[in-house]
Amino acid sequence: MASQLCLILLVTSVLALDYRESIRTVAVERPLRDIFHWGPLFPDGIGLRWDQEVFDLSHRDLTLTAVATSGSKSEVTESANLNEGGVTLKGLTPNSSYIVTATANLGENTTIVLRKTIHTPANGTEPPLFYFYWGPVTNQSIQVSWDQLDPEETRNAIITLTAEMASNPSVERSESARVDVGEVTVDGLTPGTLYIATVTVLQEGRQFFNSKRYIRTLESGHGGVTVVTTSGSGIASAILGLLFTCTVLVLA
């Protein structure tokens, strides 16, 4: 899924018939969302955890590499055996954006590559519990997905996405999902219309995060946007990609 910035590269001729479906099933039999979990996120580092029971490959390593989006050529790298179940990459700069890549060679021409854009929190701030990604947006729908950075603390959370028509807030649509689902979509919207999109996190009946964005649905077709919002600070940063074509207004 493009909004998740995850890519699996399987270099094998067996995938010629149906590349997109095969890349999710040849390496492992479960979706990557169920196996790999980003976090926790620190001012100077990022962690990645995984279900080591999936990989009976104690001699195989996973390498985590972070490169600053500012254009600096320096990179920070850390590795761990797949049977360890996790790795933490330290040495990052607080309040900075990075492209983090996890690579694991499973042998037999099979490589897993996970790629994520992150923003480290500033010193003295609480680490975020979620990363939210707005998009994709179509002519009739808005989607938000998320990374659960502390699954133990937020395991019972409910995520609600509400879209209110900016010109008439009484017209709204809302959808909710359990935190382990990873995404929620509001459908049935009007094409080419500006909406106030609100994502809310509830845990045990208590609201502990709320973020609003102004998002315009497309006139036709579909596009995408990765407006990343951290639940700890509420800071949003717009990350533009070559394939993202929809019009989005981001109001801090």
C-alpha cells in the first residue's frame, strides 16, 4: 500500500504472472502489517519489531538504515538477527526527518525491504503513540492509516475518521476501526468538495488525540497524499511524492 511506504522486492522469475499479489505471499504467508511494527520512536532513534517465529532463519540479519531528508549524505545503520525480534537504531538528530529502510535477505533471491519516512520528536517531548498518514484521496473518499508505535499501551484504541463538508458542516460522514486494522476510510463523499477531515483516537472511552485537516476530494479518479501527523506533538509535515496528484490543504 503506497500510503504505508512499504515495498517488498522479490527478485525471482516465479513472480512474472502476478507481481503485485505474489510479493506479499512468497516471502511470508502473513501480511507485513501483522509481522513488522515500527516503533518506539525517540528523539535520537527509531525501533522496528517483528514476529521472529515467522522466520526460521537465525543466521539471517535485518539491517536498519536512516538517511536524513535534508540532503545530508551521512547515514546511520544498525543490524540484528531475525531471531532477535527487534532492532533499535540510535544516533539520529532530534526534531528531524529521515527515510528509514529495513532490509533482510531471506536467501533464494528473496529480499524484504520496508521503507518509512519518520520525524523524530524534539528533546523533552513525549514520544508519539501513533504516526498517521492521510490518503489516498479519491473523488468520493478519504482514507487515513497509521503506525501503532506502542502496541501495548494502545491495544484497545478505536480510531474514528469524520469528514464534514466545509461549506455545510451539518453534512458529515464518519467511520471507525479498531487500532489493529491499520486504516479507516470514509466513502460516499462529493467530488471536488472541500472537507474538514478529523481523526480521533479513543481508548476506554477517553479521547486522547484529535487532529483536523482540510482536504479536497478529487474531481475524478484517485490520487494520494502522505500528510504525516504524530500523535505525541500534533505536528504535521507534508511529504510530496511524484505519484501524488490530489489537491490537499494542510492547515497547521
